[in-house]
Amino acid sequence: MSSSALARPALDVRRARVAVAALFLTNGALFANLVPRYPEIKAGLDLGNATYGLAVAAFPAGAITAGLAAAALVRRFGSARVAVAGTVLTAAGLLLAGLAPALPLLVVALFAAGAMDAFTDVAQNAHGLRVQRRYGRSIINGFHALWSVGAVVGGGMAAAAIALDLPLGVHLAITGALFSVVALVALRSCLPGLDGDVTDGAAAEAEASASPGAPAGTGLSGAAAALARTSRARTAAVLAALVLVAVAGTLVEDAGSTWAAVYLSGSLGAPATIAAAGFVALVGAQFVGRLVGDRLVDRFGQRAVARTGGALVLLGTGLALAFPSVPGTIAGFAAAGFGVATLVPAAMQQADELPGLRAGTGLTLVSWLMRLGFLLSPPVVGLVADATSLRTGLLVLPLAGVVVVLLAGVLAPRRPAGRTDTADRHDDPDHRTTPAPEEATA
């Protein structure tokens, strides 16, 4: 296939890309519409700080409790249907949370919304990876960038609703209906069929014609065939490494949202307006990193991009903690945000393409364990900070960079120059690729 053909996939594939982009944006916007109105819910139910905190924790608790069922749902109904159904049900759960007249109903609604959000997260990533395999080049980072755009849009919608004094129930009903319609319309353009619904003969032919050492998402599968012949223990080890890469990325994200402002204002004495710049710098740089991430991955491969990102996290946050200053710390968080931009999409992609696992299993496990990392990292940093100092607690940031540098070998290397053999597998959207065992330790 020519490079021009690779750059211009079939019309149905291009429409599917737009559909997945809409699902990611919608997913980011839905929850962001509720968060700015949490104080109103807290005041309306007369909740104390501790009770409020436990109630809000119902959302991630629901995601963790139900998350492991996502793979089975994706295999049974298809990633597109699960993503759209999850979006609609998440919107309904958030609306019920906004309308809850008592604490128990708030907890139940947030728990259910979190569970549906977990299904949506896995399914939309699974479908995005199907579309990416049809493209023959990386596009997954762009989807995650659009999720960030959706979060900003949702937060802006909530701010506007508050400014207009729009009742909470009316606001969430409007946004829920709007984004549910967007998701249902997007479903019409998603790829048909079930995930992994490929004949054995087609898969075998694809594996036989592929070359080893090719990156995931390009349709090159010699490395996948090599890894498929290894033991279950080897597959489990690669999956564990991918989980650690993803958790390292989410740990850095969480540190920015949870501790950046606290560290800048408390430990470094920055005024509140300046202290907020730490988090803004991290998420802003992460967004930029995801915008350019697909081009970097296509040019250098997931492995090199991840290792460079891990080095950025290590150097940026390490120097900021070694020589503490307000400007240096803000710059360190920016470097960390850019460094982790592609880590979660890369880990999800590689896990989804591990041989020996049923469709959606690897992706579900990474997503589920990644959420555990989100849940556990704040108290771990807090405990270390209480025992020593927050500066010491934030050493988890350069440590996360070290983990990424050491484990990036499980990600795909650069595609060999001039390799454009995705034509034979254009109709094999669920063809799976991953580095060979010897490559994974490189």
C-alpha cells in the first residue's frame, strides 16, 4: 500500500474515527458538568467534609467494583455498543446524583455512574484501537487529547449554568440528553461487528506475512506471533509491566491535581494564584503532548517516546525537588505532564494487543488496575508527607520516571522505515501485535 493510501483510509474508517472522537469528548464532558456543582450538592444535603468525601468516593468505587466486567461486555455486545450504552447510563446516573434528596441515594447514583463510566472507558479505548488498526498509524493519543477538551468544555458548561442560576436538575438533564444524543448518533458511524471477530485463517495469514519488531497499531505482527509462543507467565509479566507504566503515568497526573497547589503554596510559599499554575502547567503540557503524540509515536515508536517521556519526568521533577523554587517547580510539573502524555494510551494499546488473551481482557485489566493507582496514590503520598515532608512524598514523581524508563521495553519499537504493509490486513481490524520477548527487555 502506498503512503498516500495509508494517509487516506476508507470513508467508513474516517467516519468511525470521528465517531470515536465524539465519544471521548462526550465522556470527558459528562462528569466535568457535575464536579463544579459538588459544593451545591454538599450544601443541599448538609454534608460534613468527611461524609462528603466518602460520598464522592462512591464514583471511583463503582468504577473499580464493576470495571473487570468490561471485557466480557465488550466481547458479548461489541465495544461501540458498550461505549454508547455506558455513556447514556453514566448521564442518567449523574442526573440522579444531582437530584438525590438524601445521602444514600447520592451514594448509589454516583456508584452506578462510576460503574458505567468504567465500561465506557474500556469500550471507547477498545473501539479507538480498532479504528487505529484500520488506519495503520497512531491516532489514539488524539482521542485522549479530545477527552481533555471535553473536560474543559464540560467545566465551562457547568460554570455557565451556575452563572445563569440554572437549577442543578435542569442543567444535568440538558447536558445528559445532549451528550446521550451525540453518543447515539456516533454509534451509526462506528465500525460494525464484534471485537476480535476475525477468522483464524485471516489471522494466521496476517501473522505469516508480517515482520517482527513492528510497533502496535500498524498491523505488523511477526513480534506478536513470537510472543504468542511464550508461556502464560511471560504474557503475565509483560501485562504487569504495562500496568506499572500506566500507573506511573496516572500517579504523575494525580500528583499534579492533588499536590501541586498544596506544595507550591505550603512548602514554597507561593500565593494561591501562582500555586494553581502547577496543575495548569501539567495538564496543559499533557494536552500538548497528546496533540503531537501520534506523530511522535509514528516517527520514533512507542518505546522511544515513553523512555524519553520518563526521562523528562525524572529530570524535570527531580531537579525541581532537588533545587526547590516556584518557577522551577512549575516547569517541573510541565515537563512531567508532557512526559506522561502518551503513557496511558500506549499501555492500553499494547495490553489490548497481547496474544493469548481474549479480546478486551488486557485493556480491561490495565484500566482497572490504573484506577486502583488513582485511588491509592494520594493517601500514600500523604502518609509519607506526614511522616517526613511533602517534598519527600513527591519523590514518587521522579521514581515514576525511573519506572517508565526501565519498563518502556514492553512497548512497541519504531516501525522499520518504508514499511507500509497494512494493505493485506486492512479488513482485519482486530489483528494483534506486540513486541517479542527479547524486544520487551531491550
